[in-house]
Amino acid sequence: MFMSPQTPTGKEQGTKKANPVLVLIPAIFDVVGLCAGNISNKMIAPSLSMMLRSSIVVFTSILTVIFLKRKLFNYHYLSITFIIIGLGLVGLAQSLMQTSNATMSGLTTAIGISIQLSGQLFAATSYVSEEKLMGDSEELDPLLLIGWEGFWSTVIWVVLLPILQFIPCSDQSICARDYVENMRLLFLDYQANHLLIG
């Protein structure tokens, strides 16, 4: 049964039944956000990538106001302003470093930043859709929500990974030996270092 053991049934509460298929929606957003983040990690410095991840607070705040009709207070807006200023300073520092660093082109960095920000937008959408699902049905326990989201994410990857094995890719900075994904390399890594399995 798709309900919390502590929660009364929908008949007692008069709420909508929880539908585990709806949890596929935040799972899709989460997978897309994760993929975007991993791609951008190949294009920008790890420190820049980690700093850009704070943009999820800004995106989540905006989406919460739009879709969940929440009200933000002055201290929320102040915090969001500081985050935006911090992101602007990080972007400025990166553009200034570009002149002294010939290893990565400015265009690659700009694309990497855009992909990372897009990934954070998708992750924020995942969080907001999870909260919407939780609000729509009191039967949906948080642990069950996470469990179903993990289940659907696994299903998505079981479908996607075999497909990605056969898609050619020429950009070696983001590809795995001429393909978008290469599971053979994973098993070779496991064979070379058994600690990776742990």
C-alpha cells in the first residue's frame, strides 16, 4: 500500500489518494538536473561548479512563489540578493581568470555555466514538485516519496543507459571513449581497483 503506517486512510481524512506514478515527475526533473550537473563538471572548474549550485536556492524560491503560492519575507529576499551577488562575483572572477588560463575557452566555460544553472533549475523544479505532491495527498509519507522517486530514477536509468551506449560522441572532454556512455569502462575500472566496488 502506498501510504504511511502512521497516517489514517484517505476515507478518514477526505484527501486524494496518493498515486505513485505521479512521483515519476520529480524523478525526471531530478535525473535531468543530475545529468546537466555532471556534463557541466567536465566543462568548468569544480570550484565554480560547486559555487553555482547555490543558485538552486534562487530557483526554488521563485518556483515556490509561482507554483505553491508561498509568500517570501524581507529576510528571504535579502538572502536571495546575497546569493545573486555571490554568483555574479564568481562569474566575474571566472571571466577574469579566463585571460590567464589558456586551457579552457571562454565559450566552453559559458556553456558549462549555462548547463549547470539549467541543471539547478531542473533540481529546483524537482523539489517544488515533490512539495506539491506532498501537499496534495496526506497519504504520501516523505520516506515513501523518496523511495518511489528512487525507484522511478532507477527505471529511467535502466532504460537510458543501454541507449546511451550506442550514441556516438566526438567531444572527448564530455564523452566516454567515442560514446555518450560506456559501461565497459566502468567494469574495467572495477577490475583495475576493487575498492571502487565498495
